[in-house]
Amino acid sequence: MTHASTVLILGARGRFGQAAARAFARAGWQVLGQVRPGAQGPAIAGVHWLGLAPSDTAALVHAARGAAVVVNALNPVYTHQAWRTQAPALLESAIRASQALGATLMMPGNVYNFGESMPALLREDTAQAATGVKGRIRIAMEQRLRAATHEGLRAVVIRAGDFFGSGTGSWLDQAVAKDLLRGRVTWPGPLDVATPWAYLPDLARSFVKVAQQRSRLDAFAQLHFAGHTVIGQQWVDALTSVAWDQGWLPAERALRVRRMPWPLLRVAGLVLPTLAALAEMRYLWRTPHRLHNHTLCNLIGDEPRTPFDDAVRQSLRDLGLLGRQARATPVATA
């Protein structure tokens, strides 16, 4: 392995981890994908899987010797308690491994840091005033990462909007399109509010491009990935086009739009921690915002960007939906 072209991806079985593994491998990097002991990674050409715990620093460093970049794709389950206890611990594991390897640590960030009073345009120097539990945790994690750079670490945070694409586990499959074959979508906010979305293959390709230019960055760098800033109606239109093509919806009929039952989620969140964590994020769906990516583009050139309709269609293909028959043909009066 050559030092300049080897990357260690922690949490490589997750959605972003797999997208990053594919992107780095396609760019010619030697890719080492960490998965938990006993687990098997998917068949991705050019990826060597390491069945090791992220906290087993000595074994990881030995197996990944020569890695110049570490991508932290580790992510706990989506509850406040898991984020409070697991997220900082996972970050510490990534920091220790990166320091021991002498590697640059890269990780995705999100917009939780900015809180409910965030402005419409989010720059790298926009004040971070998180109002939620996860936002405060993310601020603390990034502060810890910055502090580690005073101890010799080099680190990059690439902030992005909601993920979609590359499999299950996003708003797209868990809420928005879960009833698409029945001619219905669920939207969490007003249809005319614009918010940023990160198509994971594009975000992963940006990680590769930044990794290739990492020597030009400060020891601690924050970059913003703009992705697709779209309103809810654009999602409905894109999904409608797919539904027509697939025969899930009679030609020229509109998809029914169901609103997210936020009050019900808050009540259910009293006993289901994941729903409580989701309900805290309601403000993101009714607050217009977008990410300013000029710093990123000055570093890597144009941001990788798959056309939105193509990205939506491929995301549905990744979910195994395209070609599937609807369980019932929506009637004209529905």
C-alpha cells in the first residue's frame, strides 16, 4: 500500500460509509473498510474489509498502517441517549486512530449546529446557536475535533443537508416515499420551503476530491456541501414522474400528499425515543435554509452534482422500488 492513496473508513457498512468506500475505490485509492467483528461488508471492488471494533485502536492502526486519510462514518442510533453517550466515544476512537496513523480525519457534519434561529444562508462562519440536544452535541464534537488539531491532528468537517440515496435509513424511505406505490407521499413541512439535500454518491465524491486537496487546508477545516436545495413540491413532482413511469399512478393523476403527524410523533416520543428525537427536528422543515459552498468549490472546483430527478430515481432504484408492482392501483377518485 502506498501512503498517499490509502484511506480507512470507519463504519463502512453504513449508508455514507458504503458510498464513501465506492467513491474512493473508483478514484483509485486503496480502501480499508472497518466493520464490527464478525460482520461482512458488501462486495465492493477495491475495498478490503477489516472486522475490528473502532475502539480497538492498536489492531486498527496495525491493519491500516500507511493510511493517509481516515473517514469517520460511524453513527449511533437516532436517539438522544445514544448520541449523548456513543457519538462522543465514537469520535474519540476516530481521533485516536487518526493520530496514531498520522492521517487526516474527515467526517460529515449537519445543519443541527445552527438551531431554530438559523439564517437562510449558512456559511462556514455562521454563528452556531443550536437549540436541540443533537445540535449541542454536534457543536461539542466539532469543538473536540478542533482541539485535537492543536495536538497534531489534521481534520476536515464537510457539512451537508439531509442524506438521500445509497439505500435505506433516510427520510425518503422511512417517511416521504414509504407509500409511493399506493399513490401517496408524506411530507414533513410546507411544500414551498426550500431545504438542502445531499445525494450520498455526490457527497462521497466530494470527500474524495477534498482528500486529494487536503494539503491546501488549515489543520481544522469546515466546508459546506450545497447539494440540492429544493422545495417539497419539487420532491413531489419528481416522485410523481417516477410513479407515472412505473404505472403506480394513472397518467396525469397527482400523488396525494399526506402531512407528517407531528403532534402524534411528540406524544409517541414519550415512549419511543427515536420519535422524540425526530420530533425535535420539526423546525428544519419549516425554516428555509441552504448551504453556501464557495469555499468547497474554490478548493475542488465544481461540486459533484447528479441532476435532481436522476438522483431521486436512482435512490428509488437503490431501495429496490423500481420495477415493483403496486399493491393496489389507486382509483381515480382517491
